[in-house]
Amino acid sequence: MPGSAKAMAGCTVGGLILATAYTVAVGSSGWLWFAWVVLALVTVGVVAGKRW
């Protein structure tokens, strides 16, 4: 996996950890999870684009 895709994946995992911590501490936020899903889909696209 190239460096940019690896960094994107790291940000996505970090975002998941932060979103989960926020949900546990404060409560669920639909916009937060929506933003994380968008980030995850973009990451999948970047990783898929680098493979082909």
C-alpha cells in the first residue's frame, strides 16, 4: 500500500476510535458517524485506486 493510502487508512482508523470514544462519553451523533462513513468510503476508493 503506498504512503498516501496508508496515511488515509490510519486517519480512518483514528477517526473510528475518536467517534467511538465520543459516542461512549457524550452519546451518539448521527453527523459524526455519517462523516466517518464518508471518510471510510473515500479511503476504500483511494486504496482500490492505488491497487489498479
